[in-house]
Amino acid sequence: MTDEKRTKSIKIRVNESEFSALNNQKEKAGFSMLADYMRSVSLNLEVSAKQEYPKVDPVLQRQLSGIGNNINQIARQVNSSEIKAGDSLQIISYLSSIDKNLKQISQSWSTQK
């Protein structure tokens, strides 16, 4: 396909079960938009299989979530206009803590594999 702008549209009518079936097939094929899926199928383009993501250990997920929360707290403080000298030290402390946590998680998970 070319990167040419799409200016034409095609309207089709389907019943509820057909619509559901099309959406299910779209999901199985890994498409987020029904139009992209239908275009690929109609034009005999390669329909890629949905990418399977590996399951993440809940312990790791909780640790990463905690780190994400710390980063959000830092971002909130940095984006506020009320940053004081003491706050800067706290931000540096948060960043140091996040760095330490990431190193511990990385070391822990690299020794388990």
C-alpha cells in the first residue's frame, strides 16, 4: 500500500452478530481498528497474528508500580511552581531511592533467570 491519503469511504450494514464476529476476528488478528482489519482482509494483505506478551510476576509488577508512583510524585513536585531549596533535596533523595530500587530489582531478577 502507498501512503496516499484515503479520501473514499465505503459504508456497509451488518447485524449485531456479524458486527460482534468482525470485532472478535479483529481482536484475534491484533488490530485495534476494525477499518484497518477489514481493509487488510479485503485487499488480501497479510493479517498479522496478535503479539503475545509474557506474563509478569505479580511481585515484580508491584515493585515497578511503586517506582512509577515515586516518579509521579517527583513529576508533580517538579511541575509545581512552589519548589523550594528543601524540596530540591527531597527530589534528589527520591531519585536516588528510585535508582537504588531499580538496581535492586534488576539484580534480583537477573539472578533468578
